Amino acid sequence: MSSSDISLSARIFVFLVYACLGAAFLAGSGVLIHEFQDLDWLDFITTDSHLFLFFPTLGIVALVAFYLPSCALADLYWRHIRYGKLRFAVGMLVIAALSYFIAVGLLQSPKRSMWELSPATLTADQGEPAGCVSTGTCDRLPGLLALRNMRRVSQTHFGLAEFVRDCQHDELLDLTPAQASRRFCFASTPLSQKPELKTDDECCRAQALMSTMVSDEFAKPEQRSLTAKVHAWILPLRIFFLLVLLAISILLVTRYKAMHQHYHSAMTRIEIGVIVGTLAVLFFPLMSQAFVQSAEVLYGLAGRGTFSRISPVLSLAFGAWALLMVFFFYRRRDKELEAFAKMASAIAGAIAVLKYSVVTAVFVRVLGSGASFYTVNAVVVLSIAAIIIVLWPQSLMRARADGSDAEQVDQGA
């Protein structure tokens, strides 16, 4: 069978679902750029790159890459598995329900990001005490200035780990020299050639004030940004996307024999899509870790929200997911695909061998708060190239398969 044997209804269903997800991904970033166009919207895009850079670029790559595998799985359940339509429907409902409840849990966190406050609210913020920037001494800097300073330092340093403060000292342990030393504090100190350095305790107080300011202003509905409202609407869709990819990955492994039996001629294209999609999605946990590090230097460890706390577990889960995909590829003997799988394994192994802090530092600098306009554009270009890599070879192989089928029909006639 060829991919043309996948029913039209399965193709249309998957296309509609994925089109809605893609539109939501683009809408989230589009609304932010429009709303904060008079401010430096790139500060928000890069600091929260796991939301506003990953989904409208690499997230859409994953949607395109997993489109054919998703169509094949939908068709498999609808036509070739006993009670498949019922099981498919129940699975979709379970994933949708999980997405909703996870989103609700994340949105209930009192810890928020600056882009969730309206531009007017952020512009009116003068720090504590008000107007302190002119005097050079602040208990807390204005939010926009602190964010801008963090971006500037991120672009000249390799990660921000050295600026993270220990705000919960263990009384049974002595302070190390690094902990006892004075360092620059993004939450309280204007950036200059010779800025005043702060102790951990001084900076932790400023970080707590910064976190409290954002949370208190967000608690007032009239102070919230349009981006925050749109984010609340589309967050369940973002989570749904991640859970669907996890479910597809498990099914591709457990239903491999059935997939190979019914869609044998399409398996190469399916596998190319899966490996490109997997590589694209692996950027999400790493960009999430970059976000967590940036948030910690602004708001401190006490200002971490629900997502920041679960981010390490999320990274572990994505690592296990990637291993599952490698296992799926090694079940095939095709030499070219085996080379792709070995390359993916080598990349995963290199990441595992390197210190995770080094990997996070790279992502902070390149795809996090340190990203420039050029690196953001580079991600867009690479995403377009990845989509071409998925679609172009698939169109060639589909044409060859259709030609082969036509030859068989002629010979049979």
C-alpha cells in the first residue's frame, strides 16, 4: 500500500486539527509583537523563547513532520483496528482533558511574566521607590529596565548561572566564597561601566519585590495584557500538541508491525518526518531551561512559578521520548535512515556527556534572553528549510511510488 491508501477523511481530520494548532502558535507571538510594538518586543520573545519562538517556528516544523505519521495512525485506527474509532475517540478526549487541566494548573500559579502586564502598566512602573533610577539607588528597578539590562548582559556572557542567587541559605553550611561575594543584581541595579554590586541577601530582597510587583499587578484584570489573555486561551492547545506527539510516538512503536503492513511504501516518508519532528521538538525543553535561568536572575528562586519547578522533570521526559524515537528508527534496516538515527543518537549522546549547565548556557546565549534579531531570523529560516526537507523528499518518493503502482497496473493489464 502507498500513502494514497490513507483515507481522505483521515487526512482532512488531521489537517484541520494541525491547522488550528499552527494558527494558535502564530497568534500567540503575533499578538505579542503587535501589542508591544512600541516597546522592545524582542525582549519578551527571547526571554520566553520556549513560548514565543519555539511554537511558531520549530513547533510548526513538528506539525508538518508529524502530519503523515498522524494521518497513517488515524487511518489505521479508523479502518484496521477492532473498535479503533471508539479507542481513537476516547484517546483524543483523554488527551484534551489532560491538556485542559494541566493548563488550568499552570495558569493558577501566582508567579507571572512581565509580558502578562499591559504596555501601559509596564511603562508606568517607576521602580521602588518611584523615580529611584535618577538617584542611582533602587530597592527594585523598573521592570522594563531590569529586563533590558538582563538582555544586554545575556548577549555578552555565556549563560546567567553566575548571577543566580541562593536565597534559601542552609544554616548548617558555611557560605562558599562565591556565595559570599558581591555580584551584579538585575532586579535592583542600573547597568553601567562600574555598577554597584550586591550581596545575595540584598539582591534576594530586590528579586522578591520584582516578583511581587508583577504578581500584584497581574491580579488586577485591567492591568493584564492582551497577550496574557490570548495565552490563557491557547495554552491548552500548546499542551495538547506536546501530549499528542508523545501519544503518536508511543503508537508508532507499539503499532509498528501494523503500520508496516498497511503503509509499507510510505514508511520511509513517515520515518523521515518523525526524525525531523523529534529533532525539532527536542529544542523545547532546552529553551525552557534557558527561560528558567533568565527568570531566576530577575525574580529569584522564590519567584519561580509552576512551570519553572517542573521544567527539570519535563526535560527528563523529553529525553526518554527521544530515546523511544531512536528505538523506533533502529527497527528499520534502511541504510540512509540508519545513518540519520546514528546522527541523532550522536547528538543526544553529546548533550548527555556535556554538563547540562553548559548546554543551558548555550541556549540562553543563542536561543534565550541573549538571542539577537539575527538569531531569531536564523531560527525562522532553519524552520522553513526543515519543512522543505520534510516535504520535498516526500513528494519525490510519492511520485516514484505512484509511478511504480502505475507500472504494476500496466503490466497486469
